[in-house]
Amino acid sequence: RDLRVAVREMAPVTQVLGLGYDSDERLRAQYEISNRNIFGGGRYVGFQARASDVQRRGTLSYREKGILGGQYDLLGSAFAEDEERPSFSAQTIGSSFQVSRRFTGATRTLYRYSLKDVDLSDTSADFEGSTVRLSSVAASAIHDTRDAPFDPSRGHSVSGEVQYYGNAIGSEADFVKMYAQFYRFKTILPKTVWAQALRAGAAVPFGQSKAGSPLTCTEGPIQDSGVPPSERFFAGGDTTVRGFERFRLGDTCNGDPLGGEGLFILNEELRFPIHSVIGGVLFYDAGNVY
């Protein structure tokens, strides 16, 4: 049979507004405006803004799919961020360029260059230098078989990334940062999911950053890390190790966390329904920064 099909293209410009509340960040707001079909070629240009009591961030992004023979996607972004940590405040301005390639529906690789200036203030410890320029190249791989991105009931996700910061590419700090994470989800009873997570990371300073300066703290003298405070690992809070306040794990100086060059976190959860859309979770968390 002959069929006649009529199609209407979706409006390319969209806006998103979100409001929320978190016990750490308190009132949160999000706004996004984007055009997903610039010049009729499926190119994306968008601006995203997020704000809360502890973080303000604005990002301008451009994305183009199918470059270099159709096998790679390009993402470029420029951003400004103002974040408050327990031991310092950081104002960051930067940009990044990322090229990614998808091999299968579940597997892809990403390659990224980023350049940013980080200005530290209100520090509880006398970190050496307040403003630092950080330039890095990174490579990462992701394998994701989860059945849903936000509330999965089965599948797993494995990812790993290596970042290099060095004088040779314009960075004022020398270190290599590695991070890997594994998530697994399994339905063991109707609507009851066993969720697991394992995260580990290491930042290895070298060259001029091999050793930090000594710190004078009420806890006693501490040899500081050569990794800039903004790039260290922090843990504690509702997304890492519950039962500890946000970013409060690890060594402290004058009562505030210093962050670490190493990270290990283990999470086990049993998610079960209670009534309608309300569910419960039994969980066990372990880990620290080192």
C-alpha cells in the first residue's frame, strides 16, 4: 500500500527551569536555553546556569556530531564557577575542547584539553600561591550497559580517566590524576534493586609540584600536598560516604579538610519500594581520602 507521511520538525530552541532544595546546598536553581539545530545541521549551542548557596556556575557549550569522517563528536565549552568549600573558596574561569568516539551502543572514548585559572580565597591553611593556571590533557573510556541513566534496575557502568597537568602544556602545577569508578545494579526481587559502587583515584605530583610547603595548623605541623587544593580528592556527604559532613573526611588543618592525593569509596545499597512512588534504602558506605 502507498503511505503518505507528514512530519513537522520540533522547535529547535528550548528552555529549562529547575528549582530544588538540598540540606548541604540549600536552595538550588537551574536555567538552560539552547538551540539544538543551528544552521539546520543538528549543531547544538546552549547556555546553562546553576546556583546554590555553595556553588554558582555558568557554561556556554557548542556541540557538533559526525566530524572527521562521521566517527567523532566535538564538544567545546567556556565556563565560570564560584564554589565554596569548607577550607577555601575558589573562583574558576576556563574552557575545554573534547572529542569523543562511540564504538558500540555501550562503549565510547573521550579526549579532552582544558585550560583554567583558579583563584583561591578564604583559605583556612596558608596554601602556597592563591591563583594558579592549570592546563591538562585527558583520555577516558566508558562502558555503560545500564537500562536507565537516573534510576537503573540492572546493568553496570565502568569508566576510567587519566589527566596530565604539566609545564610543557602551560600548567603551573605538575601532576598526573587518575580516577576510576564501577557501578552495578541487579534486581533481586520485584522492584527491589541491589546497587553497588566502587570509586578510586590517585593524584601523583612530579617536577616542581613533587612536594608542597609545610603548613602550621592547630593539629600540628603538616607537610602539604603539591597538588593544588582545587584538584585534590574530597569525600564525605550524601554522594560519597554518608554519616560524614560534605567533604569532611581526611586530614584537617585548623579544623578544615585538606583533601588528599588518594581516594577510595565503597557503597552498597538495597533499594526497595514502600508505597506508590516512595521507596527506601538500606546502605553501607566505607572509604576515605589519603
